Amino acid sequence: MVSVRNTAKAIIESDNKLLLIKKKLDRIGIYYTLPGGGQEPGETIEAAILRECKEELNIKVEGRELVCVREYISNNHEYSFLVKEVQAIEFIFRCTFGVEDKIAHLQNDVAQIGYEWLAITEIVNSLKQDDEKNGLKFPQTLKDFLIEYYIKGRVEAYSTFVWR
């Protein structure tokens, strides 16, 4: 049975860099994801992004602006072996955080080995490469979003992306 859940993800930029969660799996190697995760029962989606960023990065995010909503169906993607039969409605927010916060991961998610600030120019250059061996690795749905967001500039507030 497929479960449906909401997730909240954060785009956090500073000094032309994007803050990403760094993960590693034997079958995949090192790859990157946006900070964030699943909404808990009784929790607002805004509270979920606050909690997830606190758990994963030890920061209190501010200035939350909804960038887009997209649907994710795990069985249709290359990392489906991690989480099977999940359908998620992802809310992606552009966020900032207080300068007094010291980033540190407190609670590791599956395969999380830390976090990393990556230069947006490095991300864009990697996204333009067809060969992932020479570039950064992202799950395909995130890669598609980053191409739309950073290269095509077509993501408008409240756009909906559906990957099937």
C-alpha cells in the first residue's frame, strides 16, 4: 500500500552558495539533497521545515517563502530501494537563518554524513554535464528542480512540478 505524506524542503543560500545535506550509500556514492523532511501528524508544514532544519542543521530558519509544490512517487525513481511505496507532496521553501546560528547536524537521516555549502556556479556547471562521474550527484528529481531553478529560471512561486 502506498502511503502519502507531505514533506518540507529548504533552499538556503548565502554568499552564492547553497546549503545541502551530504549523504553516502555504497550503491550510490556521495550525493546531495536539500535539507528537510516529512511532516508529522498535527504539525503544520511551516512547523515541519522549522523542525527539520533544527534537527538536520541546528539552525532556526527564517524568511520562509514557498517556491513550489511538487509530487514525488518513490517507485518511479532511481533511489526507490531506499524508501518504497511512498508518495510525497513536497513543499520547497526559500529560507534564511540567523547569523548567530552555528550549523551542525544533530540528528542524521538515512545515509547522512554531514552538510556542505556548495558554490551555485559549481552546481550549475555540474548540472550542465551529462557525465555524473565528473560532477556532483543529486537524486534525479532534485537535479530536475535545480535545473529549472538555477539554469532555466522558470520556477515561479506556487508552480507545481510532477515527476512520473
